[in-house]
Amino acid sequence: MHGQLSPPPRRSNNHLRFTSNVLRTLGVANDVICFAVAYLLAAIVYEFSIGYFYDGMLHRSTAIILCINYLLIRISRDGYAVFKGQGEDVGGSAIADFILATALTTLVVVQLDMLDRFSRGLGLYFVALAIVLLFLSRIAFRRIVSRLMDKGVIGQRVAIYAESETLADKVAKLLELERLPHLRLVGYADEREQAQRGGDALVYLGGFPELLELARAGQLDQVILAVPRITQERLDFIAETLSSVSIDLCVMPRETLEFTTSYRVSFLGSLPVFAVWQQPIRDIDGIMKELLDYALGLLALLLLLPVLVLTAAAIRLESKGPIFFRQKRFGFNNNEIEVLKFRSMYVDKQDVSGAQRTAKNDPRVTRVGRFIRRTSIDELPQLINVLKGDMSLVGPRPHATMMRVGDKYYFDAVKGYAARHRVKPGITGLAQVRGLRGEIDTAERAGKRVEYDIYYIENWSPLLDIRIMIETLVKIVWDKHAY
């Protein structure tokens, strides 16, 4: 982005130009045309292939209703968001919305008792052609828009007004990370005397007077203010002065430039806020995960009952003591839970606090214990924790409250550690199937495990849970890091 910047000519640009906001309207028009063409083609194909009489008015009215349902669904889901060129879905969500709209329209037809008057052949032709056109038109739409952006017909010419060269460069890099091809960054302005930089740096446009001159000459569409410590008086002056020219003016908040954590901009009503953390796996997603846990947890407990009974007998025969090992660990919302495991160590050598890590060839582990730890059979009693609601089948592994990494407690050694407790802990997790199972003896490995946990939380889906469970079964056979 930076290497191709050059000062714009200081004269008015008279050829026709549009901002990226026009793409919403074009997107709606594109889909309406797809429906119209699909209906015309369906009618032609039907006439030549089947040719039976059909009620044209009824079918046209239904097609219009289907189109309206589809548009309402797309608009409610913000399906016509401004094209960003970030490799977003080119048709999958549109097809899903079309199928939903078709189902709703079919229900209306059935409810009005008009299904017998419909031509099945014409209807199938129309649905099939509409799906094909919606998909293909999106590919063509993206290519056409990209070319129009390259030619400057669609796009926004943006200048940054910053308090320093460093800050302007940071804003430019943030915009570059967003990959917004409709933005053309022409340079930055600042009040202080500066020489124009060379190389790949941003073009220095001058001070505020020069910025205002560019706006008046029609060479700018938007100005971004990136001045975290600006006074209200100065901000009011800039806003009032630039209000006399036809441009967009926006202020980049201090938090955007200074936050080290990721965040999202959301709205409380019409009030914009920075959402640094959001409740994960909630609403319908939360219900789906609970159902998956209880259904599969109960099924696994019933199927593995013989293994549980044999393991309990082997533990009791080899050494004295209880069959289960109970340990306090961190659970959901950082609350303590009691986690069940099959006992794999001699009773007098166990460490209930978890401060002492289990090492390879640890003399505290029994012969039966080595086998059940290697095969993860020792973790199976945690299915009871799942059915109690303390744990999930998949999630960040629960850590003992006194667990250490080196000479520090886990929660002191790893930055952002507590964020992994925003969901229930799991019997297995993403970190475990990515090679971080077993002993974690360095802060680097501990941090990597937490990174996987956070990624899982922020990208959860039922398919991800199922995939992790399948990979866990494979790891039990091939993984050499558990002992």
C-alpha cells in the first residue's frame, strides 16, 4: 500500500466516481436481476421440455414473494455489507439464505392450500437456475467491482491527520491489515514542519491548511483523525472547518491505537463501544454444546462401562487405596471444581495440590497407572463430571490450582491465562491434539497451550468439537508424549 502512494493533482476530479457505499444497492439489484432472469429462463426451459399448462400469474406472484423473503433475510443478516476484498464467502451464505427463503415461501403456499395448483417442474427449474445465477453472479460481481476500484470509479481517497509521523504510519498499517481495496490512502498531514519522507513511507501532504485545500479541490473523500491527545477545542475547530467541504470525517479512538489485546466494535443501542471480551459459546451455541455433551457423555459412559469396571478392579488389586483420585482444579468462571480420575499413583506418594508435575518414568506411578495414563483411561471418570455439568467433553483442560511452570504458578507464568476459564474445561482439547499433551515444563509450551485454548474458545463450533474428539482417539494410539 505504502510504496505506490503519491500526492494527488491539485485540481478537481470531474469524472464520475462512487464511494463503496454504492455496492449495497448494486448487490440488491444484482440479486433481483438473478431472480428475474431465473424465472424467465425457467419458463423457457419448461415450455420446451414439458410444456404443460400452468397458472402464470400464480407462479410469478410466488417468485416475487420468494424474492422479497430472500431480500429481507439477506438485509437482516447484513448480507449486503460493503465489499472488502478479504476473501469472504462468495455465495455460500447467499445460497443458504435462498434455501431458507424457499422453505418459508413453500410453507406459505401450503398454508394457503395452493400447492396442487403449482407446476413441480417449473418450480424445480426456477430454484435450480436461481441458485446457479446467485452463485455465478457473485463471482462476476466481485471481479467487476475489483476492476472498477482499480480504475478509481469506486473507492474512497483517504488522508490521515495525525499528531506524528509514527502514529500516521501505524494507522496506515492497521488499514493495510484490514485489506480494504476500496481505500486509496493518499498520505498524511500534520501541523509540524516535516520533510517529505522517501522510500516506502507515507506521503507528507503538509499541515491542516494544505489538507483543507485538497478537500476543497475535490481530491479527498475521507479524513481520518488520529490524534489521541487532541483537545476538545481543537477537535471542534477541525470538525467545523471541514464541515464546509463535501468529505467524510471520522475520528480514530485512542483505544484503537493503544489497545494491545484484540477487540471488536459493537453497539449498545446506538452507542458504539469497544468489546474487549465477549461471552463465548452463548445462546443457541451454548444449548447445542450442552446437548452434545450430555448425549455423547451418557453414550460414552454406557459403552465404556466394561472398561471402567475392569480398570477399577485392576487398581484395587495392585495397590491399596481408593479407586478414584479427586483433585481441586480451576473450572468455569475460575471457580474450583473437583475433578475425578482413576488413581494412577501410590496413595502415599500422590500430590493432591498438583504442584509437583508428573515426569517420565515417575516412580510414584503404579504399573496399572502407567498403562491407563498412556491410554488416557485414567481420564474416563471425568464423564461423570460432564454429566454433573462441571466439565465438557471438549474444552481447555482443567489445571490443578497449585500447578506450576518452572518456579511460578501457571496463572502467574502465562499472560492472559485466566481467559481460558470463560468456558467449561474439557476432557480433551485443541492443545492436546496439537502436540501439547503430557508434561508442560517450560513457560513457552505453557503459553502455546493457552494460545490454543483461546483460539478454541473464539472459534468454537459443533464440527470443531467432533473433529477434536476424533483426533483425540487417534492421538491415544500414536501420541508418545503422555506418561
